[in-house]
Amino acid sequence: MFWRGLIGYLPANIVQGVVGVLTLLFFTRLLSADQFGQYALAYSVMSIAHVAVFTWLEAAMARFWAAQTTEAEMRSHFATLYRYFVILLAVFVPVAALLVWIWPLQPDLKTAVAVGLAAVPVRCAFILIQEHRRAAGAVTAAASLDMAVTIGGFLVGLAAVALGAGGSAPLIGLVVAAFLAALAFTPGEYGRGAQGAVSRSRAQGYARFGYPVAASLILALVLSSTDRLLLAAFLDEASVGAYHAGYSLANRTLDVIFIWLGAASGPALVMALERGGAGALKSAAREQASTFVLIALPAAAGLALVAQPLAQLVIGEQLRATAAAVTPVIAMSALLAGLTTYYFHQAFTLSRRTGRLLLAMAIPAGANLMLNLVLIPRMGVMGAALATAISYGIGAVASWGLGRGAIGLPVPWDALLRCGLATAAMALVVSQVPALGGIQELIAKALVGALVYAVAAWILNAADVRGHGTRVLKIFQARWAA
């Protein structure tokens, strides 16, 4: 299931990566530094509101779908989730409207925040659809829907810029694309539970599982958003925009990789545990962790090595210098965050001991706040980047230690060593490539780095890359034959 998902979700995540680059390429040029900063702040508010109110439903859909053994249980599962979605929607809309009305923000930022909050329930409806398809192993359906919403959101955002929406434009794209997807598919999803029994005890169990997940994600957002809020307080919105551009350049690129890996690995781990027990889970987890390291470690190092030419190509001139400076540090942060979120945190969700997950996130979130308060006044934007990297390192260690008391997921030390050696060889060779600047330097370093890493990894058989290559080839051959 893992490798089928890995291959099936690849096109969607290529689209995610391309659109992420195009978003920076266009919006950092079409929007002013202040407008891009408004978008960054409103996006942070939207994310926190979403996680605080609706994410527990999405987590329950992902974790408990495979645990339903009869049609009656499955109908009750859907009926309960969607009934409580409607209840939360009825509460969220007036509260969000009141918040926007009384919050003393300047008009453009208030508009962006209003659009972001309007997107929250719409995106929840879309994510419920996505999580159902992923849990069921409907890879093609989930990937196709993801690509349509990603591309549609980007195009609508560009149109909104052309119409003068300013910092609200990218968020308008998000809400319109997700709304159209939800409008098309939610009635069918809701119908799955039409004859099912809404269970208060089931909802309570989902909430006990999901709210610690949501709270931990809020703390994760504190890790990724506090720096922007404090930069706005200590410096200005333009500094937030420059930092967000560099953060997105590194974090979004690696996040796309981890979302791709996580979309395949999460359901596969749940299925391994529910259908095969602890032995099957341990075997699947070791294979997946090794694959994470094989792909993500060189990607993070590669981003750091091409930070300058990539920023020259993608980021607008007014934000470019700052973005290039913070990209290598944020690349390390994104690597640690991805391994923690998509691997080490699985121990808490698989064991349903999500209270420990909350503790695992509270430690780095608290460290992040303290470090930002100390480093931003002294080092500005670079202080925020360093605080984030250090905090994610603390979080990775904390999550690994606490996770051992829930379900002990193995650490692939052999894969770390071999992939680390291959990455070091790549970095050594790429560092000797002349600084040609722009797209020439980017292409030269990317090609050289990919070739050197591939050869080194194959020679070292890092993370059993030879076995994985044979497995992937067989899957492609089977699809071609079909």
C-alpha cells in the first residue's frame, strides 16, 4: 500500500511543488512587500482557526476509517463526523464574523483575515473528502482532486490580484477552489451517513483522540507562525513578507515532499497495525523511515546549496536578499519538522495516545517563543530563522523520546549513516560548481547534485535503494501491462 500510494501521489505532489514555486514567483512580484506580509499574517490566522475548531474531525476520518468493520459502523462513522461538522459550522461563522468586526486591524489586513477565516470551514469540508479517499486507498481519486484544487486555487488567486484584491488574493484562490470541490463532493460524502446513527459516545471518542492532535497542531503553528507575529511586532510587515518568502521557498518545497510521503505512509501504517499487528507495523515503519531519509535528507541539503540562484529566479527583487539568507536555515528546520510530524508523531496517533503528542509539541513551541523573544531583537530576520531551527531540533528529540512509551517506531540508523555519506559527497561536489548566477547556476548545481547523490546512494545501497528501485520498476511494469 505504501509504494502504491508513493507512486500514485507523485503527480499531485509535483503539481504542489510547481504551484508553490509559481506562487512565490508571481505573488512576490505582483504584491508589494506589505501586501505579501498581510497575506502571510492572514494565512497564519486562518491556519490556527482551522486547527483549533475543525481538525479533530479530519484526524478522526483518517485514523478510524480502517477500524470500521461493518457497513452499519461505517455509516455511523460518516453520520457522526458530518453532524458535528454542521454543528461546528453553525458556531464558527458568527464567532469569526464578530472577531473580524471587533479586531482593531488596518483595513487591508482586516479584509485578508476575513477571507482567511471564511476559508476555514470550506477547507475542512474538502479535507474530509481527501482523508476519506486516502484512508480507503483511493489514490487516483485523492490525487486528482488535490491537483484540481491546487491549480484552481492558484489561477483564481492570480485573477484576484488582477482585480485589485491585494494581500487577500492568494486566500481568495484557496477558498474558491476548495468551495467548488466541497460543493461537488460533500453531498455524496454526507449521504454515506444518511442512514447511519449519530453516536455521541463515538463523537466523544473521536474528540478525545482528535483534540490533542489539534492542540499539538496549534503548537506546531506556534512554531511556524510566532516568528512572523513577533517580526511584525519588533520590525514591520515588509520584514514579515521577506521572511515569509524565504521560509516558503525552503519549507514549502520540503513540505511538499513530506506531504507526498505522508499521504502514502500514514494510511499504510494504520492498515499495517489494524490488519497485521505490531510486527507488521514495525516492518512497515522501518521501511518508510528509511525512504523518508533517502529522499528528504538530500533535498534539504540541496536547497541549502542552491539558495542564492533559486532566490534570484523565484523571489521578487525587494524580498530576494533576505529570502536567500534564511533559506538554508529554514531547510534544516523543514527537514526536522517533516521527520517529526510524518514519522515520530505517528507513534502517538497509532497508539491513540494523543495526549503525549500534545506534550511533545509543547516543548518545542515553548522553546520557540523564548528563542524568538531573545533572538529577533538582536538578529532580526535571521534570529527568527535560527530560533525555528533550534526549536524543531528540540522537538524531534522530545517526540522520539516520548513516542518510545507509546509505540516504539524504529530509527533507521543504517539508512541515516549511508544517506548522510551520500549527501556529504553531493555537497562536496556541488560546492565546487562555479557561481554562475540565476537559472544557469541552479540547473548546473541541481543536475550535478542529483547525479552525484544517485551514484553514491546506489554504491552504498543507502536505505536499500537498489531493492526499492526494483520494486518501483515492477509496479510501473504492471501498470504498463494493464
